[in-house]
Amino acid sequence: MPVALDFDLSSIQEARDLVRKAKKAQEAFCEYSEQAIEKIVAAMAAKAAANAETLARAAVEETNYGIVEHKVIKNLFAARDVYDFIKTVKTTGVIGEKENGKVVEVAVPMGVILALTPTTNPTSTVIHNALIAVKAGNAIIFSPHPNAAKCSAAAARLLQEAAAAAGAPDGLIGCLSQMTMKATEELMHHEDVAVIIATGGSAMVRAAYSAGKPAFGVGPGNVPAFIERSADVVQAVRDIVTSKTFDNGMICASEQAIIVDQPVEGAVIAELKRQHCYFLNDGETLKVSGVVMTPRGGMNAALVGKTAGEIAAKAGISVPAGTKLLIAPLAGYGSAYPLSHEKLTSVLGFYTVRDWHEACLLSIELLKLGGIGHSFAIHSTDERVIREFIRKPVFRILVNTPSALGGIGYSTGLTPSLTLGCGTWGGSSISENLGPQHLVNVKRLAYGTRKVDLGQPREEPAVSGCFSPDDIAGVVRQVLKQMQLQ
């Protein structure tokens, strides 16, 4: 038997074993009390926080993406911020009563969850998804990206150890170690997998939705950030630079293009330069486009999460030491302007518009390139203008905050999450940040609230012989009347 086929078969068997173990664990776990579940979730969060740096270093070493210190922050966010939010979310037993107790809502776990995880956030996504799944009474199995398999598996293993030490059944949290497409497909189509969480590229999300079972997926961002004329320019630029340099721009909610209101164009350009951003000329823009983007409009995976200096060196251009971002002034969007698409790295598009009306139109066109439903950022102090952007085709309008951190709920009041739904506009089943409330089924006990007495139809005496037209009309009226009463 060929070695590759042998490995495929072995990986498929591992997938089946993981599901079988998770199914057994979840059947036991669904009998646990709310207090027992809370103890387990708290232990998982504490273990993840204690190992945040170790997991961050493992992620950078394995994937060669991003910044260790920023991945520590993401791991701590996934452990602490997410836990602080979900610990008060009711996901066990009776979760609500309506109509003076006439409708009682009861949460029921979904069962075994499959989570497909990305290379960009390989450990923080595992922490987040495990916490919300277990909080909702489910088991979870991870299928990590092959380029992040070791660090994702390490995160899952730590969480299972913490859960088991707190009383959880063995196998509640599992992870593939033999990464093959066959194994992932086996998990996606396994009859005992109840739902899929797909955090990653569009192809992965489409595969999850085509598996024939419920799925939660995310779409690309391509987030425009509009600096309106009333904005605090210094703070707006600081927010954008902070956001786009955070883990070198790998969060899908990070800004992809700056749209500047013409009256503040000069001030914005000067401030970006002061904050160590380098403006590319036309020739340099072509060179950067050629290395960052692929001919099909996607991004070169090798340059995801790289510094501005690394990208400049790859493109063969010289930039000052300490350059934080490469800024590409663009005259249009679409296939002729590759950098108008999503770039999960240290490069930003740059546009100038006459007013907020033009900013609206341009932002919609940029979102159509691969960001519908995701996020939009605006920096402004004019509440009237801010409210105008509520009508834009996204589900997160982030105001005066770093977009990447605001979108995940770090610097805003949104649900802390690393899986951001894009609604039906973006091909997602949810339009908000994924939380434990999405991972339960809800039973409803509904009491009668209205007496029902429709009466009984009157029996007509039997007749014989021929019928006159009037008789027939009368029978038809009676039949119609009886039908209305049924």
C-alpha cells in the first residue's frame, strides 16, 4: 500500500476515533450541573492565560507569522476577556421565561462541534472556540490548518488537561494530529458531528457550508476606514496604525484602506509620516502589488503577517528603518488595482474623497471586492455623519477605535470573539460575533393562552330526489361555511 494512502487511512481512523470519544464525553457532560460546567470553564480559562506566552511563541515559530507579544495579547484576550463575558451568559437549563411564564425557554447543547482553525490566529481561536463550546455544554474537535497543526494541538491539549482536572470527561476537547483533507472531510460529514465552526479562508468556509449540516463561518474583511473632516486626526491615525500593526495586520477586522476627507488630507498624510508610515510612489506601488498580491486578486500567503520592512525588501525597494506601514495611494479599485483587495499584512490603500457622500460610495465598492457584511471604521465627531454610515452593507460600524481591536470586542462593547459573522450578505449564518449563546438549541415550553372553541358544524337532514338550482346553491354555501370553520 502506498505511504500516502496509508497515512490518509490512518488520519481518517483518527478522525473517527476523536468523534466517537467526543460523542461519549458529551453524552456524559450534558448531565453536568451549571456549577460543574462553570468550574470547568474557569479552569480552562486560567490554564490558557497561564500559557499565553508559551502558545504565542509556538505559533510564531511554527507559522512564521506575526509578532509574539501581540499573539500573547490575543491569547490573553481569548482566555480572560472571553471568559469574563461568557461566565454571565446563561446556557444551561432554563434561560428565560416570557409572557408571565407561559413560554419557558430551556437551553440544550448541540452535541459535538467541529472547529476549523486558521494559521493567522492558531492558538487564540482554539482557546476562544473551546471556551464557548464547553460553556454551552458541548464537546469540540479541532481540525487545525496544516501549517499550524502543532501549536493548535498544543492549545487544545492544555485545555483538555485543565478541563479533565476540573472534572470533565476525557475526550471533551480533541484535535487532529494527522492533518489530511480526507480526515477533515471525514469530520465534516460524520453523522455524530452536529455543527461546524469555520474560521479561516473563503474556500474553507464554503466547504463547511456545503457539508450538509449547520455551520458558522466568517468571510473576508477588506475593511475601509474613513477619516472624516471633523475627526481628531492625530488620534484617528494613531488608532489606524495601532490596529494595522497589531500582529502585523492579521485580524480580519483590520483596516485595508484609508479613505480621507479632502479638507484633512494634508494633515492625515503628515501625521501618517510622523508615525513612521511610508508612502509608496507609483513604481513602488506596482512592485509591492506584485509581491503581496497574486494574479487572481488573492494575497500571497508567504507575506501574510510580515513587517513593512520585510515586504519592502521582498519588493526590492528601500524604506527608512522603523517603517511601520506601507501606504499605497490608489486612483481606483478592482482588478487593475490589486492593493484595493484585502491584505492581511502591513500594507494599506489610500484614497482621498470630496466629502462623506463620496466616502460612502467608495467604501461600498471596496467592500464589494470581498468584505460585504464584515466591518467598516469611521473616525469623526459629527454624530449626524456617523449615523449615515449605519446604512452601509456591514454589520460592524466601528467608531473612533482601532478597527481590528474594535471588531473583536477588545476596545468596544461587542461580544469578545475571534469568529466574526458577516450575516447573509457575507454568506454567514450569523451577523454578530460568535458566542456560547449560538451553540445551544433552545426548547420552548408553551402553555395555552387562549381558549379555543370553534363550535361544531350543524348536521343537515338527508335529502333525496332531484335538486333545484337553489338547492345546489344552498349546499355549496353550507360546504364553504363548514370549510371556514375547520
